[in-house]
Amino acid sequence: MDLGLLFPGVLPAMFYDACMNRMARKERRTTHYGWYVVAAGTCCVFACLGLGRFALGMLLPAMGEALHLTYGQMGFIGTANFSGYLVAVLVCGRLSKRFGARRLIGTALLMVGGSMLLVSLTADFYLISALYIVTGMGSALANVAMMGLISVWFASRKRGKAAGFVVIGSGFAIILSGKLVPYLNGLGSNGWRLSWCVLGGLVLAVALLCYGVLRNRPQDMGLQPVGSVADDVAEYQAALTQTSRVRPGVIYHCGAIYFLFGFTYVIYATFIVTTLVQERGMSEAVAGTFWAWVGFLSLFSGPVFGTISDRLGRKAALVTVFIIQALAYLFITVQTGPIFLYLSIFCYGIVAWSIPSIMAALVGDYAGPQRAVHVFAFITFIFGLGQVLGPFVAGILAEKTTGFTSSYLLAFALAMVAAIFSLFLPADKGA
């Protein structure tokens, strides 16, 4: 019997509903392209910051010994990198608007990889410093544009989590450099050159990957930001067509907090391996293992605390992170037993990249997607001032006191100040 004759219109309707339900299930299973942007962003941060900057801590001991560098000169190389970073963030917003984040990030990564390859070919301290300035410039352009892109691709309710996954790229790079650099350095007296060369080549490969995957806006692909609902979409569209206003005092407040983070975290990142090798008597391989543990622990820092900031608020997350980080700086000064070293490594690693992810989300909340890159670039400039001063001051203090204890105590005090500053942030949408 033909059921269609008994129930006219019912079977077509049932067939239509079944098809729509199947399409809905398929759509739910389909990964939003924003998460591919996040994956490419993780690779971007892996290259521009993880290899371009944080691998320096592993490269310095062997390079310093081969080139007979003082603590002050090693600190200056770090400062040179951050000086380039500082200069580049001033123009990042304009360049991103003119060329688009995709092209800017690809070009910036070429700068990072190319300059690292050139470092491997020279033994002149001043030329190395000059090339590392270029590395810093590329790192800034790629990092700031990438973090700004997250505010474009993700609604506020998902922004902290997404930024958290992006920043863990540095953790993967630390794990890699902690194991690979000692191995390459051990291949001969010029092993440090081979290390620079290999890491630079990896950055160039990531440049091609990012250019192929990244897209400037979800609308270019007929999509809405990840996590959007009807109200969010209307607000997002309005933000794209209007110039968002954010109080200057709020921007400077965020900048001050980010400055203190930049000043303190970079002291530990730059000199912890040197401290373990030259003050604690560890081999480079053992120190590299500790540095690799920092990298492993840091893989949890961005996603965990970024998600916490989405649920409990950016302010609460920042205060918690700064207190934990301050303990890392305090514990490393205690030399009565290995337990304090383990605690220091744990505390530093577990929150290592959480603050950049929280700050990127916070700026997106305050300024909106249209101005997120510009405002984040500005506070990153202030953050860069801290990065420039941190290794320089720490290197000078280490020379005057014949050790890094005073430098770590300074970092502890300033991290606690940052926690207090975070308490007075105005309410945000992430709360």
C-alpha cells in the first residue's frame, strides 16, 4: 500500500525533518574554522616566541662560553631582542590594518627565521645583538597580530580559552629546545651555531603553514565568531562598524600590569638555565631537562587559566596567576634542598603563558574586536619596556652580587605588586 496516498505530505515532511536533523548533527560535528586558526596560532607562537625568544635561555650558556660573553653581555642580547619587540609593536596595529593579519604574520615569521639563521653564521657580539633585534621585531609583529586575530574569530565567552590554547605554543618550543639544543650543542664546538640554524629553519616552515591556514575574518568565509549567539552576533557586527571607546585610564592600568609581568617573567626565562649551570653546578643536559619540564607544565597554563578567566573573571585569574608566579621567583632563591627548585619550576611552568592569554581576552572585552589589535599592541609596547629592562637589570645585579638571587627577589616583589594592581581592575565581560 502506498503510504504517501494515505498520508499526503507526511512522508515528505518526515523526510525533510530527517535530512535537517542529519545536517544539524553533521554541522555540530564539523569543527569551526576558528579552531584551525587557533591551531595555526599555536604554531605561530611556537615559532615567534617559543623558538625566537624562549630558546635563548638554552642557547646562551654554550654561546656565551664559546664567545666569552659576560653576564652583562648575555643580558644585553636578551635586551636587544626585546628592544626590537618594543619598536615593532608601535606599528603593528597600522600594519595589520593595512596588510591584514595573515600577510603580516607570515612576513614577520620570515623575519624571525631568517635572522636566526644569520645569527648562526657570525661570532661578533654586536652583530648578533643587531640580528636579534630583527628577531624581536618579527616576534612582536607575529604575536600581537595573532592575539588580536583571536578577538576577531572568537566571542567573549570563548576568547580566554582560545587565547589560552594559542599561547601554549611557547611550551612546546621550550620542551623541544630543552632536549634538542643540548644534543646539537654536544655535536661539536660549533654546536650552538647548528642549534640557531635548525631552530631558524623550523620558524621558516611555520611561516609557510600560517600563511596557508590563517584568514583575516570569519565573515570572509561566511562564518560568525566561535561562541556567538544571536545577541553576540548583533553586538559583534555593531563593534565592527563603530569605533569602540575605552577609557585611557583602563588601558594604562592594563599596561602597568603587563609591564610588571614583562619585567619579571623574562628574568626567570632568560637566566634560569644559566643559574642552574653556573651557580648550581648542573650539566647543560640536566638543566635542559628542568627547562623542558617548564615547557611541559606550561601546556596547561593557557587553556586552564584562560578558561578560568572566562568563567570567574579576568581579575580573579590575574591575581591568582601573579601570586603563583611570585612564589616561583621566591622558591628559586632557596638553596637548602632540591624541593624548592622543583616547586619553583612547577609554579613558573603551571602559569607561564596564562597572563598573555588573559590580557588578550581582557583587551578584547574592553575594546571590542575592531580595536583589539590596536589596544593590545599599545599595552604590549608597555609590556615590551618591562622586557627590555628585565634582563638588563638582572644581568647588572648578577654581576654586582655575583649571583642571580637578588634578581629573583626583585621579580618576586614586583609580581606581588602586579597582583595588587590586578585587584583594582574594573569589571569586565569575562567576569
